[in-house]
Amino acid sequence: MAPTSLPWHQTSPAHEGPLQTVTGLHAIVPDDVDLGAIERGLADDHVDAPAEDTAGLRQVVTKAQSEGHDMYFVVLTEAQPRFTYYRDIATALQEKTGGTVIVFGPNTIGSASDDFSRVQLEQAQDNLNVSNPTVGANQILDRMTDQTQVPWTVVTVLLVVVVAIGAVAARILGRRRSTRSETTPAPAASTPGDSAEPKASTPDA
């Protein structure tokens, strides 16, 4: 089913060109970014990019799907006046597509996801190759999936070690308690004579 168009209205701050404010979202997008056209471009293969980047990004989409992640990639050829607009564009698109949307620009990227946390997204974007979207897309996918993988072998080994240490500690404590009970002398038994009160002496007549 073809995606529906994004709801938006125009605002026009004096210091910038016309902007789009996406209804229901805290997202502001320059008016020259055609959100509807991008959304339609993503519908078929999850990629809206120049021809030279499309094939490589499609491969990253397939790789992500094989690992259980739904990803969309957008490449903008014009730099945006504010770096926050890239994230706003990604947020507006992700609201319709779901999954993870990565928007590449000439100088930075923006992202939005319901699959990966904001912390994971931001960490994956550090020192990212934005001049080559295919390389950058592979980098961000690898980094985000590496963060979500749990080293179960290491976890299992650690659990075995913890259990073994606990068993040894319990055995040592048990032996110490047993040794103390054997070496502690029992209290001496009292005899009737010992417990008798001394007789009071009577004065001489």
C-alpha cells in the first residue's frame, strides 16, 4: 500500500526560507525539501538517493533486513542551513515508515528510529563517513548492531565462575564452623558438692 502524504503547514521565519512544521511532531523542515516525494521514493526499496548511491544503499538495506532491522536511507544533495534539520527530516519520515531512517547530507546526517535508542544512534554517528553514503550506511549499521549484540559466551562463562566461587566460599565457611565447634571445650559439669552453699559458721559458746 502506498504511504499517505505527510501532514504539514508552512511557516516563514524572517532569517530563513519557508519551513514546514510537521503536525504532531516537534520537527521543522525547510520548504524546499519535498517530504512527500522522499516518502514515495522510499516506498519501493527503502532508498531515496542519487543514482550513484542507490545500488550500494540497497545492499545495506538488504543486509539490515537479514539481521532483523528495517532501515531507510535518504541522501540530500543540498546542505541544510541547520544541522538539526537532518534529524527533523528523519523524524518526519520515520513517523510514516517506521524502522530506522538515516538522512545523509553533504556535511552531516540525521536519524530517527523506533528500533535503536537515541544513544545508540548518536554513538554510531561519531566520526561517520558522510561523503560516501554507502560507506557511512554500512558503518552506522555495523556500529548499532554491535551495540545490541550480547556476548552470551562471555556471560555464560562469568556465571559459571560466579557459581563456582560461591560454592567454594560456602564450603570453606562450612569447614570453619565445623572446626570451631570441635575445638571449643564443653562447659565443665557441676557436682552437687560444688553447687552447695557454704554452711554458715556458728559462734563459739
